[in-house]
Amino acid sequence: MLNLTDIQPQKNEVYLDNNATTPVLPQAAEAAIHTMNLCYGNPSSSHMTGIRAKYILDSTRTLARQVTGATDGKIIFTSGATEGIQTSIISALNAARETAHNITKPVLLYGATEHKAVPETLKHWNKMLNIGAEVVAIPVDENGILDFDFIAANVPNALMICTMIANNETGVFQDLAGLETVIRANNSDVLWMVDCVQGLGKIPLALSNTTIDYAPFSGHKLYGPKGIGFLYVRETAPYTPIIAGGGQEGGLRSGTENLPGIASLNAIFKLLADENDDTFKSHQVLVAYRAQLAETLAEVFPTIVYNHDFNYSLPTTLNFSVEGLSSKDIMNLFDAARIRVSAGSACSSKVTGSFVLDAMGKSTWQSEGAIRMSFGPASTQEEIDQACSAIKNAVAAMRHSCLILSDADETFDSKANGLQQWIYDQQCTWCYIDQDAKEIVLIDPVPELVAKFDTLVSCQNYSIKAILATHKHDEQADTPAILRELLGEKVPAGDFDQLGWNNATTTQVTLANDSVASAISIGEKVLVKVALPGHTNNSVAYLLGTAVAGKLAADDIDYVFSGDTIQIGGIGRSDFDVSDSTALYSSIKELSAVINEDTLICPAHDYKQLFTTTLALESANTPLLSKVIKDAIDSTVFVDEKAAIDKEITASDEPTYCGSIKESIDPSIDVTPEQLTSFLIENDNVMVLDVREPHEFEAYSDVNIAEQQLVNVPLTQLTDFVHTFHEQKQHSAFVCICRSGSRSDAAAKTLKRMGFENVYHVPGGFALYS
Ligand code: PLP
């Protein structure tokens, strides 16, 4: 295990994720350490050590009142805002148990863009306390501003209303005075919680001049450590302790107080309250910082779109999207370039948007591609300058990877060559580039990836040889045609069939079973179309390989693009209206007659991040496939057995899955970050595969691994690697590494599955290996 002191930030890290958590101010850290070392007493003890500790507790409470304008009411120290939110909601709902019966249809209102802690807590305690209210989201407009008319109409029936001072994803703030007017005009008694987490230090507060009943705060959003926060409760608001015990905090919250955390708040509050101290910057300074960052971003991403209006937002948050770039692309690049930001959506293979941006009615690409960049109220000019120069440097790597185009008229060779897998929502688009011929083919395109493809083509002046689908269900859009339309003149004219095959440019090749098939050339290779009806009546596979004297032997096929006919996990479904299981039986036979059992199959979906497969692997996973290939059953039995499998898939939790993996995937073998250096010294012939994308590799390549040992094998090009290096399966050891250990784990599992014998991965990746 690594020693804690070995876990260090990278040099020159640029931290722009302050809405998630802030760094701890040195003064706050010192206050906590001082308290731990010297003022470690229990504030409840009556001896002098205890009295000193109590002084810290009480004086911090006084300072909390000062910085929040809470001249009366309660200030209770908590573990953070989530606890403050629980306490507020439980207090309100507990009180509502008596009043709920006066309202015929009670509701609990919350802003649609509220932090998840709020709606989840409302739902949880509404159920646990048997309140029976309806939990209702208050809609917001395109600027994220709460709908006052909706509040006016619904608040009369509300037991509680929860709003926020400023949003954590967008920085959008609410007009508290306006809200108060509309709430109180329509329900003078409703309990009102305002989540103030993102406001303190950025918006002046005068809580006691308002009718806000509860206001939770969090220390780690304002330069304090994690695990400390506080809650303001209005004098007249009901209160229920959620932690009973020794009676600390005047019986309002038991448990010995987190004195080091409280001491750090003490230091922060003093700085906030001190008008002569410039640790916390003025609004104007923060606005200037934002302008500087926005100017840099506009320079590097000319098509940037902000997902919020700066006029309605705190200056410290910039939430943006760039069409054609996924949030994952930008996040990974920035992280490699030592710039920490956060993605609006999670970086999983399943595309998810941001519920905040969805509530604001932003388009899907904006919501799915959102990046949040947040600095803090104590950020410095130096940090912002450093951030801007790091952003400029990082983006050069993105240009070289053709993810964005340069304004300058530069020509360069991106070095992209071979096969790439682009995943969107578990659908695979396969892109094949012949670097020498500058030709490109796209198979099973997803419309959401068109901008990425367009940029790539323009960046390298590729000539588009084909944009193809492997099949089309009746209800599906004609994606190749849509792309041809969007790409305009970049696609040569032709005579296209419904899957995008250009009949005007074909030649013919003979396959291993002596059948003759239609082919197009790409560089020195051919792409051959083979009809495989069954999953749908128009399903085909495309074979990419090297034809010799008009013949494409099974051994010379590099890849098979199998669509949904052969999946990772078995045979594709054949229970649609346009399916035909008898035809599928023949199609499988046809395919197995023209390829080898080890030919790499590239399907149209990748549900488990396994990239590629073979007939041999699939036969082991699905005995039915094996029986067809070995001629062990006839088509009638196949049809019955296939129907039973399809029924099972439809009944499963994930009925859309066209393949269900039954095989157990071997876990990858770890080389831990602390073992890696000695592993590389002690073992000969080790190849370290950095499976990050080329732009990340370029942005952060000063890793501590000998150049001759380190190869960039982007995860999107892993199938190409499996093909190119298949002869080294037994010889070398391969250590996969990435940013965090997630992609390297996927790569190692796939390589193992594809027969590479000595494969390892580094859990924690470059984040822990330095
Ligand atoms: N509310 C908002 C607006 C937040 O941003 C957060 C943290 O992300 C929370 C509540 C929860 O705060 P804590 O981490 O202190 O529990």
C-alpha cells in the first residue's frame, strides 16, 4: 500500500472544481492542526482544557452569525450540508404530521435544479414518516430561474418549500427577495429551506432579515475541511434533533463536536468578516476572472456554448458544451493537462445528461457534453493566469488529434491509422482510416457522432469511401443518408442502397466459399459486403481484408463488422417483425464459411466494454452458435432454440440487449502503482500500454516510464492492437495503464479474453503512479 505522504498532487495542477470541493485554505488547515495539537479538549469538559475548547466552539458560532447575518435563531454545527438538509426536512415533516391533515392534497415543493440531497431527502422522509405528501419539482425557465407562478399556485398546499441560493452545476442564483414575496404572499406559514451551500463567500447574507426557516451550509465548499458544516434555524421554525445522545449543541445535535473542523471555520469566517483582508475577492474581481477564462475558452473552442446566462449566475462557475466534443473528451484532456474540471454527466459508457440542464430545457448534446469549470471566491489572479495558459496548451493536443479544427491554416499528419471504435450509448460506430491513402470508412454511425466525424474528415482532408449501416429496422432513421446530407459535398455522389453501399463504385471479389461478393477498395484493402438476413431482413456484414488476385481468403480478413448478427454475448435477436430465424441459421453458416473462427468480429453494440470477439469465443458462450457452425442441428431445431433464447432476453431486465454474456470474464491482474517501477526493472520484454486517447497522451506524456517501453494504445483502438499484435500474445508481458485504472482494467480484460497471456493493469493509474 502507498504511504499517505506518497500521494501527492502533480506539479502545477490547476484546480477548477471548487463547486465540488475547495482546497483548504492554509489558515484553515493551521487552525485545525493547532486545535488538534494544543486545544484538543472536549468542549463539554469543565476543566480549563475543556473551557478553552468551548471558547473555540462559541466564538466560531458568533462568527457564523456575523457572516450569515443570523442575529437570532439557532446555529448548529453539523457534519456538512447533507446533514443540515436532513435536519431541516425531518424537522419540517415532523411538525407537518400535525398539520398535514388540514390540507387535502399536501405537497412538498423543491426547485427542479436542486442538489440531489434535497429531493432524495424529501422523498425518503416523506415515506419513512408516513406523511403522504406529493413531492413536486418547481419548474425553472431556460435561465434556471424558478417559476414564480407555479409557486404561487402550489405553495398554499405545501408543507415545505426547498430552494437554493445558487446552483452547484451552473452557478445560477435565485432572486431570494422575489421568492420570499411570492412564497409569503401565498402561504405565510410554509416552512422554507434555502440551501446556501454555494452562496456563502459569494453572496452577502442577512438571514435574520428574511423569513427563511432553514439554511444549511457546508465547510468544504468554502475552503474548510470535509466533515464540517452548520445549519441556521429560524427562531420560530420547528426543530427535531436527528442525533440524540450526550446533549451537545444545547441538545440540538448530540455527539462530541468536530472541534478541528469548527476551528477551521473560525479562521475562514474571520477572513470573510475582515474588510481589510483580500483573501476573499470582490464581485468585480471574480467577474474579471470569469471574463478572462471565457476569453481563453473562446479562443480554444470557437464554437463553445455556455449552458447558463452569466447575467443570472455567480461569476465563479462556467458551464459549457462544445458541439462534437463529449464531456468525456474534454474532461480527460483537461485532466491529462493537469486541469481539474468536472463533467456535467458521468463518464460512463451509458450516456447520461445533466438533470439540471435538462430542467432548463437545454438540448441533449449540451446536457450530455457539459463541462463545469468552477473557481472559488478566494482564487487568485495568478491561479487564473495559470489556468488560462494550461487551457491553451492542452488544446493543441486536441487539435493534433483532430477533435477540434485549428483556425490557423496548419497541415499536419495526425498519424491516425487503422480501426477505431467510437461508443455512444453502448452503440459502436467503427471508423477505419487508411493513413497512406487518406481514406476513411464509417460503419454503423450514430447521428450524435457526426460532428466528430466531420471534424476528423476536414482536419486531415480524408476522402470518405463509405458511410455504412449493417442493418436497419423499419422504425430506425436512415443514418447513412442523414450523414451524407449533413456532410454534403464531402461525400462523393453515388448510387446508394438503404444501408449506404455505393453500387456505383464496387468491384467483385471471391470469398473463401467461392461465393462472389460486392467490394469497395480502401487503400490497399477491400471492404466486402455479405448479406446476412435474419436479425433483420436487410442485415449484412462487411469484411475488411486484403484480396489477392480477386480473392479474399479467410486468413486475410482483418475485421468483420457484424452489426447485430453476431454480438459479444451471442447471436443477435431474431424476434422482430423484420426477423427471420431460418434465414439467420443460413447466414451464420455463410459467415462461418467465409471467415476463420479467430477472425476479429466488431459488432454494433458493446454492452460490457469488451470491444471485439470471435466465432470461437462466441461459440463457447452460446452453444447454439457452436451447433450451427458444426452442423450439429438443422434449421427447425435452431428456430425453436433461438426463440427460447430471445424470450429469455426479452424477459430480462435489459430486454434491449441483443447479446447476453454468460461467460465469466477473468478479473485483471494488478500491478499496483508502488510495484510498477520494480516490475518494469525486474521483467524483460514488458510493454506498457497507455490506453488513454492520443490527446491525453500528448497533453501528459512526461510519465516516469522509459520511452521504449511505453506505447500509446488508445482504448478506442484496442481492437486494432489485438489485430496488429496477435503474434505477440504469448511472448511479452503487457501492463495497461490509464488515468484512474478504469480504462486499463477494461483493456486488460479484453486482451486476456482475446488470448494475450501476460496482461496486467495498474489500479489507480497515473493518478497514483508518479
Ligand atoms: N447542496 C449543494 C448545492 C451542494 O453543492 C452540495 C455539495 O455538492 C450539497 C448540498 C451537499 O453538501 P455536503 O457535501 O456538505 O453534504
